Amino acid sequence: MIYDSAPLQLGQFNKLEVIKELDFGLYLDGYDGEEILIPRVYVPEGTQIGQFLDVFIYRDSEDRIIATTLKPYAVVGDFAYLQVKDVSKLGVFLDWGLMKDLFVPFGEQHSKMALGRSYLVYIYIDEQTERIVASAKLDKFLETDITELNEGQEVDLIPYEYTDLGIKALINKRYIGVIYKSEIFKDVPLGELTKGFIKKIRTDGKIDLSVVKQGFDRIDNLKLQIYTLLIASEGFLPYTDKTDAEVIYKNLQMSKKDFKKAIGGLYRDGKINLQMDGIYKVQANL
């Protein structure tokens, strides 16, 4: 999160000077002669006139500009995965870590948002009302120029929505891609920042993602994963190339195709024996 100086930045953190003290709170210098209230409940103990406070600036339920030392989950200009806390006739309200919830108008919902569910939204200031709001219509806040992306590149992902194909994910807070089901070999929690890789950039600009590195390095990692589990299992694993793919995926978090590549590599390395009933370790060190 960024701490801004003058002029006052709504929906951001600002470093403001304490200029007045009253029973119900402090007033801060909001520049241009404007005084910004920070209620007493949010004032750090021992704060004196003349000190500077790092505060978040937003509008309260009566539409007054106000300051708080609470830290919202995200600020204006951020994408965030937030939970619906309340539903009204005009839209929904999201929990973003402040006393006043974040509003998403019905017109800014990609589909009807349900109470208790979480959604990826973009936070911005509505030009007409000058209020901080959020939108689930992500496309208009994304970049279209993907020339900085390359296949195999490591990227930051925020997975946010399950689809029939896999999981949609935000890439570097700028683009959208899909982690296909065939590339999901471990739990991928929605809303959590994770590392991923660009698997393929299609001619239509769509981006295929993976949560594991592609190529030989990936298979080497899977070989190490299997061999580590083999050691922990006293030198035996009950899996073969005849084992059902769902069993392999459930227990090893990899596709059967990758499993066969990994155990084939371990066998050629002289690390394992392959028998009818499973895999046996033949050396102590990888």
C-alpha cells in the first residue's frame, strides 16, 4: 500500500499533521485549509498536536471525508478478493476491513453477487458521486497490451473463479488467464496470491496458465517429490503405470502423464525399482 503526500488522496493512505484536539477525536491538516476528523477510537495512544499520522482517507456513512488508522484489505486502484457482507436494493456491500463496507452497484456486477460469497473486484472512485466503490466487471480495468508476457515466464497470480475449464486468475494485477484443470496438481485457494507460469499465449490474446514450471525442471521437481515421499514411506509406494489417474492425482497431486515421466526418470537414474505392486527405493540419496 502506498503512502501519499499532498494533495489529499481519497481511498489512499496519507501522512497528515495533527492540528487540533477535541473530546471526540483529532483534526488533521487535509491541505487546502480542509480539516479531516479522525475519531478518538482510531487515535494512537499518546498522539500529540504537531505529530504526523499515516491514515486512510474515505467517506463515512454520512458521506463526510474522514480518517482512520485501520488498514483496509485494499485501496483505490487495487484488485481485491472480498466477501459480500450485505445485499440491498441498489447493490451489495463487501467487507474490506473498515467500519463502512465497500459498495458494488448492481450495474457493476458481472453476475448477481450472493451473500457470503467472495468475488474479485476493482476498487475505484466513481466520478459522478466521488465515492469509493468497487466493480466486478474486471475487463474495463485490465490492460490489453500483453507484449511484456512470454511463455514460461513466472508471474503473480490471484485465482478467483472456478469455471468448467479450470480456474480464472488475475495475472500481475493487469491481465486475466486460465489455469486449466489439466494443470492443477495441488490445492489452489481462491483469493490468495500465488506464483504461476505463462504456459501459452494464444493468437487471440488469451493466456493459458500453470501453477508448476514447464519443461525438464518441472519433471525434476516431480521426481524429487516422489522420491522424498518414497523415503518417508519406508521405501515403498503402491503406485504403478496401471494405477488409476484419479488415485495418482489425489495422492501425489500430479497427472498420470507426469507421474510416468517422473518414475521413468527415477528408474533411469537407478533410484527405484518398478514392480507389479509398486515402486521400491534402491538408493538412499537422490
